[in-house]
Amino acid sequence: MSSIQATTLEESLQQGAQILGITLDQQQQQQLLAYLNLLAKWNKVYNLTSIREPAQMMTHHLLDSLAVVPAFADAENVLDVGAGGGLPGMILAIWAGKAKPSMRVSMIDTVHKKTAFLTQVKAELGLSNVSVHTARVEQLQVAQKFDVITSRAFAELADFINWSAHLLTDDGQFIALKGVKPDDEISRLPAGWQVTEVRPVAVPGLDAERHLIFIKRSKP
């Protein structure tokens, strides 16, 4: 990555965070840029994302994930399902390292090359709040359940819930990252679950619809 490109990415990150109202200190900025650099480097070999240009990765991946961070302000123990290259999980973990040190972020994916990448990022960036699992989410068992389970472009909402509900605390919630508001998927939610909020999200520099879908167990 050239020094000019690195400077441009740094400026994009600072401007984007400012627009989103998210405070990032120098270390968080450096970690996010180091993550982006690793993603671009590994992507050449492992095809982690169809986006190749670091500038596009900044908007479509990094700022796209940073834009949802405020939704996780109250979370303590988060699981990112189908984490892929670590979006939003890795961005959330980097933010939480300073902003919310008590938060733990786990990421799960079935594809070994993706979890190998996540493990490498964890090591290189020194992220002690991150856990990585290579498994199918429906087979995962944990000692402590999660108060928030999230996913970004992972599966239909009904599948997402059916496969991972056993890992959610009784009063926990799902936060699904979607593009256009998925009315059809919402209408097919499994019995016993309800959407508590649909929140539009604006991503700096990205001209596309984004929505967060909050889902909880229905009150009896």
C-alpha cells in the first residue's frame, strides 16, 4: 500500500468516524487501518471479499461496520455468526478495546481460511477481547451464552434465529445487518420471536440502503 493511499484511507476513516459521531483515538485508528491492510493482503490469496480496492473496502466494509457500533453500546458478550473477514465483529472488537473494555466478541465461521485470517488479525493487533471458532453455529456450545448475536449478510432471518437461538441468553437480542428492509424475511420469523426495532443506518460515502433488525423472544 503506497503512503499516498495510506494517507487517503486515514483521512476517510477520520471523516467517516466524525460523521458517525464515533470517537476513535490514535491506537484505534491504527488498528482499524492495520486490519484493512491485512484484509487487502490476505484477500489476494484467500478471496475473503469480492471487493479488491482498499478505498472501497474502507466504505463498503470498515465504515459500513463502524456505522452499526452504537447499536452494541449495551452489549457485553457478542457473537458474530458467519463472520467471514470479521465484519462487523473485528471492527466492534477494535472499538470496544478502548470504548468498552468489558465487552467480549466471539466470531464463528465454517470456512477455515476465514477463521485463520481472523486468528491472525487477533494476534497481530493484540486483541485480547476476541475469540474465534471454526464450526457450524448450530453445533456450537459455550459455557456462557451471548446477550447479543449479530450477522452481516449471513442468512435469512428465520435460519439465523433457528440455527443460533440456543446460544442467546433469555433476555438477549439478535441484531441483523441487512441492506434493503427485508419485509418478506420479517414476515417469516419463527414463532416466539418478534422484531422490536428496524433502524435505518447511513454509511458515509455509501449510496445504498442499510438496516439493522433487532429481534427478541416474544413476551408471553
